[in-house]
Amino acid sequence: MKNIVVLGQTPPPIGGQAVMIEIMLSANFDSELNIIHVPMKFSKDMDEIGRFNINKITHLIDIIIRIIKLKIKDQTDVLYYPPAGPKKIPIYRDIILLTSIRWMFKKTIFHFHASGLTTIYDELNTFVKFLFKQAYNEPDLTIRTSYFNPNDGELINTKRDIVIYNGVPDSANLEFETLNEIKSDDCIKLLFVGLICKSKGVEDLIKAAKILLDQNYKIKVYIMGKFESETYKKRLLEIIEVYSIQDHVQFLGVKS
């Protein structure tokens, strides 16, 4: 039986990566595959993500100790890990964690839920670049969620890169299969859930809603999540105001 250590956060807080890892862990795998989950709980809510906290250092040490104990007890062969996105504090965390434990495993899988890790590489100083390579270089497999995402595996010399699209149970009661079936008095309701930032396509969603409104479709856009920053929040609200579609966009905040 092959033992795989899945090191990753599950809700709370509710975020795309945490939800997808939780769904993966609930799947029915081959009987020859044994999934061992080591939970990461660096952030209690969305506001803590990407920020330094002394408790995160303690939790980091605890994770390393748990991995060592697991390795001794269960002879685990494979490490599955979702690397950080392009933000320095989570990358520093990854560097400490991965350089401490990767050598214990025969194979490493990086699943890039938070894509764009390597886009920040050129901003790092020479010493951190060296540590970056030590932590991330030459994984056995990298997974992207879309061909449109940055090919992070290429820079870190992955042995194999594949694309696996995210998928969740579709609980919507879809009444229409195509836009052409929508009548003029029907309201199209669009929901975005995730970190509210430019790279997630939020502005494209707003522009698409504007186009449909100009074509006399009834549109309501619901946006759930945390803004990347107050600066970006101001920018997005200004775009919505310029388009004069304030009545058609509603922000739902963060679900904890």
C-alpha cells in the first residue's frame, strides 16, 4: 500500500483551496492508496491569510514534528503539498517547511491551487532565490487547475506537469442551457466566490455584466470574498461606478 501525506488546510476559513482539498480527502481512492492528512491551520479566518503571526511559527514547528513522527511510524513515500501563491510571507513559510521535510519523501507532488508562485521569483534577493530552489526544485509532479494558469512547474524543473480542473457538485437548479433561452424578463444571477483581485477575473466579470446589461438582459452579480487590499476595493468600486451598474452588483462579504 502506498502512503501519501496530504499537507494542506481544510475549512475553516472557507476558501477555494481549502474547499478543494476537503473534497479531495472525501473521495474514494483505490484500496492500494492510503491518504494521511496532516492539517495546516495557519489562518483562522480570511483576514489572517498571508500575514505574519507568532502563532504560525509555533504551528509550523508542530507540523514538522508531526511529519517526522508519521515518517517513522507509517513509512510514507509521497508528499502532496499546495504551494503558496505569489506572496513573500507564505513563500518564506514554504521554504522553512519544505526544506525541513521534503528530503524524507521519495516523491513530491505540488498542486498549484494558488497559482503564480514563480511570478515573484525575480523580486527575491539572491539568498532567498537559493532557498527557493532548495524548497521547490524538481518535484515529481506538478498540477495546475487550468492551461491558462502560469506554468509554475516549468521554472522549478518539474518532472511532469498536468492540468486537473477543479470540480464541485453542481447543486444549482439550472433552468436554461444557453443564453439564447433566457427571456427578456428573466434575471441572470452570477456568483463569484474567492479572493477579490484582478488576477481572479473579477473585472472581466463586471465588464461582461455591463455588456449584457447594454444588450437589455437583466443581470445581478453577487461577489463573495475578501478584497485583496483596500486599494483594489476602491479600484473595483470605481469601475462599477463608471459603468453605472451599482444596482446590479452586490458584495456579500466573507463567509467564515
